[in-house]
Amino acid sequence: MSAGLIARHEWRRLLVQPFAWTLAAVVLAFMAWQFLLALQAFIDLAPKLGGLKDAPGVTDLVAIPLLRGFSNLLLPLVPLVTMRAFAGERRAATLPLLLASGVGNLRIVLGKYFGALGYLLLLIALVASMPLLLSFGTTLDLGKVAAALLGLALFTAALAAIGIACSAWASQPALAAAAAIAISSLLAVVDAGARLQGISNSGINWLALPSHLEPFFRGIVASVDIVYFLLVTAVALALATRRLDALRGSADA
């Protein structure tokens, strides 16, 4: 059994769960409502913007705010998707069977991770389709939107890895979700106190998730931000693998 097979199994399991469909429906309905509100506000404001030099367009007033708002929604959303990855297996007493399948711990973690990430990337694509449809009737800065989507995908990948790690360490899905939300929220506001003191270029600012996501929304793709998200993802997946090593060892003992 390979990581790809586990990922496909995880993907299929998500698709047959009413919870996953309900979650997707609620998220898309909420984002569609936000999109229509932003679009109506832009239409009302457009006559006033016509006479301004270098006035913001539909990209800055509709597309980017929508994707930025979705990034805030991902903080509680991703843990709800990943919470059952391992904690659900433990609750159902099926984790020992998975560990005894002969598949390496890293492959199991990667399979669970990519299964959940595939579902989340599909949600991103569906949300992104809303502002992208505007390109048929107006001028949309596709480069800036592409940069924002890249940042959103990397941000989601890091959150999913944190969720998988918490699911591996927690005994119940609810505990896994709560832990992932707490850790993600902490990483989101870790630099808040420093910014209140006027500090914006210190090490604590570098640790904050928004510090590396916001440049993508401005159309800036920097290697330091990509490396940050990849590093968070790698560390979280390594912790999940380490946890499976301990669980496998206790089961063998």
C-alpha cells in the first residue's frame, strides 16, 4: 500500500461523509454571499472611482478581499477537516490495523495529509472561481490573483499539516480540532503584541502566519515566505510521523 492509495482512500471517505458535504455547502454559501456583497459595493463605488487616477479596480476591491476573508475562515475550517485523520481511527479502534498493514509511518501520514489537502484545495478552487468569472466582463489582474491563490494554497498546506499532527497526538477528534485551532490561532497572532509596540521586523514577526501570507495578497511572491510555509508543513508532518512511531512501538510491546 502506497501513500497515494491511502490518500485516495481518505479522499473517498471524505466524499461519502455528510459532514464534508455539509461543511463545503456552508462554506461556499457564505463565501458566495460575501462575494455578492463585495461586488455590489464595487458597482456602487465604480462611478466615483472613474475620475480618480490609479484607482483600485475589481481585483483589489473584490477578488483579493474575498480570498483574504477566506484565509481567515480556513483557521477553524481546516482543523474540522483533519481532526478525524488519526483521532477518528483511534476512536473507531482501526488505527492498530492501519499500523499493522506494513506501510511505513511516513507514508501513512502523507496519505492522510494529501487526502485532506485535496479536499481543501478543491474548496479553494471553487471559491476562486467566483472572482475569476469576472474576467469575462472586466479587467482582472490575473497575475495578482494567481499570487494570492499560491499563498492561499501554501497557507492551507501548513494548516492541514498542523491539523494532521494534532490528530495524530490527540485521542479524540474534538480534541484534535481544538488543539489545531489553538496552535493555528497562536501562530496567527503571535506577533500582535510586538506590532502594538511598533516592532515589525523581529524574529517574532517572522513566526506569524499572516506575515508570510499577506505579501501574496499584494502580488509579491518571495522565496522566504514559500520556505516558511514549507518548513511549518515539514515540521508538523515530522511530528505526526514521530507520534505514529511511538504508537507502533507501544503496540509491538
